[in-house]
Amino acid sequence: MTLEDFLKSLCAQAGWPLSKTASGDYNVIVPTAGGRLQKLIINEFVEDGTAMARVRSVIGAADILQGDRPMMALRMNATLRYGAFAVEKDHLVIADTHLLEGLNSEQKVRSMVYLAEQADRFEKMLLGKDQH
């Protein structure tokens, strides 16, 4: 199953909006607690001949990582069930990587929902608003 087929099927079943950007990334809007929404950005890549998908969600601008927050984020990485905090361009994100093989796995779906929930949780905690 291709990444696009997987996402189309998943989003149709869940009722989540799916779009594809000009750069080839997929955007999936996942509802989270309290009527909030969180965008997952998903792209395909190949590393060492293996097709993979990177799933990430923006929490906010990376400049919120001041004082003790960088160390706090690294400590929280050790407690996350899926994914990890990272800085991508100028944004703090939570990201995870999956093999494209076996994409219909329920665990991959749980991971995507978890990333959206965690990104939203930290966005709310750090920014106090629903921006991403």
C-alpha cells in the first residue's frame, strides 16, 4: 500500500481532512480534546534504499525553547510513547518516522493520533492557543 492510499483510507474512515501540498507533503487535520485541531505533516523519503514516512506536527516557534525548556524537552523525549521533540527550520515539532512497509498497521495509526494529541497538548501549554 502506498502512503497516499494509506492516508486516503485512514482519513476517509476517520473523517479527517487530507490535502497534498505543492511540495508533495500531506497535511492531515486531526481533532483533539476540547474541540481543538492539530495538523500532521507527512512526507515520504528513501534512506538506504528503504521507503519511509516522516510524520510531524508543529508545536510553535523554536524560540520558545528558552531557559530550562530545551532540557525539559529532552527529558520528556524519554517518556514519550511515540516520536520525539525536534527543531525543524524555525519550529519546535514532535516527529516520528515509519517504514512504509506495513503501513496499514494499527500501531502506526495510534502513533499518528498520539503525535497530534501531544503536539496539541504542548502547544496549548506553551502558547495557550490553537495555532497549528
